[in-house]
Amino acid sequence: MAKHLDIEVCYALPHEQRIFALEVPADCDVEQAIKRSGVLEAYPQIELASAKVGIFGKMCKLNATLRDKDRIEIYRKLIADPKESRRQKVEMERKKAAQAKQKANTDNAN
């Protein structure tokens, strides 16, 4: 077994994405790797205790074990509920369609 693992820690904001590449001991877990990466110093707004994290898009716990070439991702909190956003968008599209239909009916009546 390798003594060290090459991993990446990723964090993204709406207009900025950073990848911190580092080498960690083979027995390092996700939390230790994040702390070693420097991402917490670069982005002090990250609250690791409550942040959701994953490896290659799959959610995991902070004590998850790492494998060579893993990419740890730190996820930001959602500012809007995706289901609610979709519902509102569909409602707006329905209103626009109804208005267009009403306008077409009014134009045809004249």
C-alpha cells in the first residue's frame, strides 16, 4: 500500500472555483485532508462542522477514508429550494401562455 495519496480538495463559488492539490498520508480521512489543504484559510466562511462534503459528487462523511486520486468537494448551502424554483417557473410559463391565448382570442374577435 502506498504511504501517500495524491488528492484534490475543491471549493466553488458562483464566479470562482479552486482546486487544492496535495499529498496526504495513506491513513488520512476527508476532514484531515480538508484541513491540510488550506481551503479553510482561503475561505473562512466554510463551516466544516455543518458543511456537506463528497468525493467525486457522492456525499460522504468527514471521517470517510480516502483513496489515491480522490477529489473531495465541499458543497455550499443552497440559497433557494430547487423544487420551489421549478414550481415558480412553471407557474410563470402557464400565466404567460394564458395571457398569450387571451390576447390571441381578443385579436381574433376584432
